[in-house]
Amino acid sequence: MFLDTTHFPLVRMCLAHAEPEWESQFDALFARAQRFVLLSVESPRDGDDAPQNERKQHALWLKRNRPALTQWCAGAVIVQTSRTLAIASKAMAPALAKAFGFPVRIVESEADIDAEVAHLLR
């Protein structure tokens, strides 16, 4: 996972790019003490091929850091350009929101990102 904070408060999250310092990247985000929105242009399923130990590490990190995520992450926007996958992803969004502790929005076009980010940051 890699986090790009260039356009903060929009934080692009790349699950396919392995970055050993992803935990410290999140720590730096939390240290800003400002709300942000995560953006992924990958399907939530894209990370399913991650090794089991990596998935376990992510789950343990989420358990430890859920309070900070809930406080500082206003939500996540996932861009899913496939209509079929967007429908399936929208059905999964409530479960993802419950697990992560923040709203998860699915959009079908990058043109919809700004409106969703503005809505989440309100």
C-alpha cells in the first residue's frame, strides 16, 4: 500500500504498490490532526491476492488504529468504472463502512470524485 498526500485532504491510496512504510504514512496523516478522504481507483477486490500475512498485518493495524481512522478519516471514495462492479461494490459499501469506521462511497467516474470528497468533508 502507498499513500499519496500531494492533494491533501484527498489522499490517494494505491493498494497494488507495495510500500513498507505505509504504517508510518498513516501515522503522519493522523499527526496532521486534520480530516482527510481516502481515494482508491482500484476495486476492493484487487487486494484479495495479497499474502495472508499481509492481510493479517492490515487487520491488526486496523484494529489498533480504528479510533484514529474514525476521528480523522472523513470517508473513502472508490472509483469503479465498470458498471457491473460498481453495483456490486455499492452493495458492499455498508459492510466496508462498518468495518473501517467511516463512510465508503463508490463512484463510476473520476469526474464524480470532487463532489463526493466535498460532501464527506462537510
